[in-house]
Amino acid sequence: MTSSSFEQRFPLRDSKAIQVLAANLKRLRREHELTQQQLSLKTGIDQAAISLIENGRSNPTVLMLESLAAAFGIRLVDLFETHQGRASK
């Protein structure tokens, strides 16, 4: 698959909510010292799908979001909370 083909299939989402979700998911995963593969096993969400979410290239389902929130012991809405002044690791 060429780069342009990937870009067409998985464009960067121009959505503040998706961007906040992407940053929070990556931050939470790193804070819990999990790899994408470990989070995948914990949630049943494919590792490639987790990567796409973390990179702002996916529009995950509510079921996926519920599974991710449960994996971190947080509320679903917490995935969309902005963290002002906190740099991602």
C-alpha cells in the first residue's frame, strides 16, 4: 500500500474531539505503561485500530470508546477532556 493510498483510506480527522481523544488515549496508555498490543489484548480492539485512533485517523465506535475507558478505569467522557498545560509524553 502506498503512502497516498493510506492517506486516502485513513485521512487525518479535522475534528477537535478526535484530536483530543487521540492525545488522551496515547497519554493514558503511556501513563499505564501499556504498549498498543497490550491495550489491544486488554480491550479486544485490534492494535492497528488503536494506532489509528492515537494518530487521529479513526472515528471509533461508542463500543470501542466504552472498552477503552473501562480499560483505564475512567468514564467515557474523560477520554474527551482537554488537559491544558500538560505535554504528552
